[in-house]
Amino acid sequence: MFKLAEFTHIGRMIDPRYPTNLAILIWCTIVGALMLGFRLVSDAEIVQAILDSVMAGITVFMTWALAREIDPQEQLSAFVAVSLMTIVLFVVGVQFNLIVLAYMLTMSRIVNRSVGLPATLSDSTMLLLFTGFVGIVGSWIFALMGAAMFLLDSILPNRDRKHVFFGIFSVAIAIVAFVIQSSSLNSILPTVEYAVGMLAVTFIFVPTIVKSKHLTVIADATREPLTPIRVQALQAIAVLAGFYVAFWQGNQGVVEFLPLWVTTAGVSLFPLVKLLLPEIDLSRRKTDKLKSIS
């Protein structure tokens, strides 16, 4: 039987036989179809409408995937985030920085160890190449974000010592990108309303971080409980990454990373939504294996 963990410790299969995985696949398809119709009704050209449709589906999936990494304990909290993101898609649009969000998603797995094993050398090399891509093609600030996550993995429990060097390489990439892009160190702060919104989401997210001190969810490969401090570290760095990008890119940075903020808000609001939901039996995987994102 094919086991992805034999080839990578950060890649994850999505098993449609599991109800929540099947649900998100159906949800993405529906959102894509609705966005196609919405854009056509809005007099968009057919090619643009199709592109927006595909991007909408990917955005919804990315939101769910980020939520599953940020809040692995609660299987259904991701769908609160997905619900909010679906609304945002039809109100704001679909212009988000999905490449960097995908980068954050893959990097997040070396921090929370949701698969259960440290990254392989090929995993780390791939992530370093990804760091170079988002740093040089995108912005040097993203390479520093990756460096922080590499270095964090090198000091957390069951640390991966090789990531000290990958973190240093990432800093070097950021410096090269800074020079190539002829960048300055002048920040572009977000306006008050954006800053208040970020602070509000952070405030309601704090209980989720505190609650993650006690986890029963288990890793994909090792079948052992996730390490709480690693999950909490990812939760903290996810929020800090949002502020970090906003510090350098202002309102544009907030909007481009809106799926991250919506994800954080969604998992934070889940305890309130949970009070309104009927009891759903997910006992087949009480301690969620997190067979989610690829």
C-alpha cells in the first residue's frame, strides 16, 4: 500500500472516504461553480470568469487547509473559517496572495509536525527552493518569514538541527532579494481600521492558543499526540506573520493575506458556533489523523 510518509514528511494526502475531506471537496466545487455564474452575470469575460472560479475554489481549500494546521484539535472549526471565506470571496473578490499562503501552509508542517516526523532532507531542500522563489520573485520579506519558521523548528522540542543552516540560507536569500529588488527599509503601516481589525482577530484567537495546551489529536505517520508547544508556536507565528506582512505592505498586505486572517477568525469563533450545532459523531477518528491536505 502506498504511504506518502515514505517519501515526504510534510506532504499529506486527502482521503475522500473521510466525511470532512469529502465535504471540503464538494464545497470547493460548489463555490467555484457559483463564482463562475456570479462573474458571468457581472459581465466578466468567459476566460476571466473561469480563472476567478478556479481561484475561488483554491482559496476555499487553502483556507480549510490552513485552519486544519492552525487548529488541528477541532475538525469542524475549519468549516467556520471556510464559511467566512466563502462570504468574503463574493464581497471582496479573489485577489489574494495564494502562492505565499501555500508557502506558509507547507512551512507550517515543519513547525507543528502534523505528520509526526521531522522534515526529510529533500523536504527541507524543496522548502528552501520555495523560499527562494517567494523571496526573489515575490518579496524579500517572505524569505525572512521562512527563515523564522526554519529556525523555530530547530529550537522546539525534538528539534531538527539541520534547519539552523536552512534558516541561515533563507536569511541569505532575503538579503540577495533585498539587493535585487532595490528595496528600502521604510515600512508601510496599515490604516487604523485595518489595524483594529487585526488586533480584534488576535484578541479572540488567544483562547484557541491557550486551549491548545491540551491536545489529543494524533499525527499521521507516528500515531502519537501532537506536541502542544509546537502547535501553539505555529498559532503564534501565523498571527505574527500577518502583522509582519502588514507592517511592510500596509493595507495591501492585509488584503493579500486575508485568507489567513479569516482562518484565524474562523477557528476562534468555532466554540461559539459549536454551541449551536447538534452533536456530531466523529468517533471513528476521535483523535484526528489529520488526513487532509496534500
